[in-house]
Amino acid sequence: MAGQRVVRTSRIVSMLWVVGRSGLPIAGAVCTKSVTEGFHAAGARIRRETGKTGEEASVSVHLIKLCVGIDSVTHLQERQAWRLAQQKKNGQKPELFHRTRQMPRRRDDVLDGGSLYWVIKGVVLVRQRIIDLREVRGDDGIRRCDIVLDKILVPTRPRPRRAFQGWRYLHVEDAPKDLGSLSGDMDQLSPEMRSELLELGLI
């Protein structure tokens, strides 16, 4: 989704989400009432052009899930590389996906720049862009959802997360920031954090 979208207004100031170069919303800024009204008008124009109104207007959202059976980011990378190699060996299309029971109702929002954030050993450490949400039906006749993932693992700033079942929505404003260049960010990390990242296989 392009442009800017007002997500909350309080009296004469508002918080805005601004779509950055990556196509994902980034932290917004405070603006005056007149500017806010201008963005309201822009949002109305976008809704007219897309045919969507109110809650139907798309807003990016992520998913978050426990990475069960994985001990580190390196372990996840190795497991996914092995899966791709096996698919290629068996003459299948090499692609990464995670099968889950429920199809997200906010499918369009997730596919509008959303990622799957992996919780490894109680800490959010990495994300993968979600390419598709595909409905499949197993041999038991039960419908399930394949979360199709980009092959690139993007490290994020570590954030503790308690255990939960299945997947959960993760709003853009609640998602940890990308770690970016590991070498560039290392100087900003405390020795304790650096040690934990080494132990978890992130660096």
C-alpha cells in the first residue's frame, strides 16, 4: 500500500504510519490538524480508487509463531536449506512453507507486505516475508493453510515472547525492528546481548 494512512487522531494531533522504501509502514510523526485533514482526504481518494471503505481498507499486518524444534537461527537456516534440497531432488518445486490449521481472515492485510516472525527459544529473532497464504486440503479432508515464505531470513532485534499456540497477528507497530547490518549494529549491543546472540546462532 502506497502513501500515508492516518491510524489514530487525538484532538489536534495525530500519529501517522509512513510507508518506507521497503514497502512496510515505519514509525510515523505528529502533525497538525490541517495536515491530518489532508491525509484523511488522500485516504478517501485511495478508498474510492480501490473500492474499499472503512475496515475493508487494507493495512499491513504480520504473523508470529513459535519455531518448534529449532534451537537457533543457524539451525532454522540449515533445516530450510535441507528442505529445499529435498524438494529439488524429488522433482518438486523448491519453496518454503509452514502448514497451519487456520487461514488468517485478514489474508489481504498479511499479503500487503507482511512477514512471519519466528520465536526461537522464547525470543523473536528472525522474520521471513510472506509470499502467499494457500488453502490446502489434506488426506483427512480437513482444510489447512500453507504460509508460503520467502527464502531470505531477516534478523531482527531480539525480543522475548512467551509461549503460545498456533500463530498470532503481530501489528506493525509491535514488530521488532530489523537488525540490519550485523557488523554495523554490533557496537551498539551490550556484551550480554552479544553473548546471547552468539549462543543462539544469530551472529
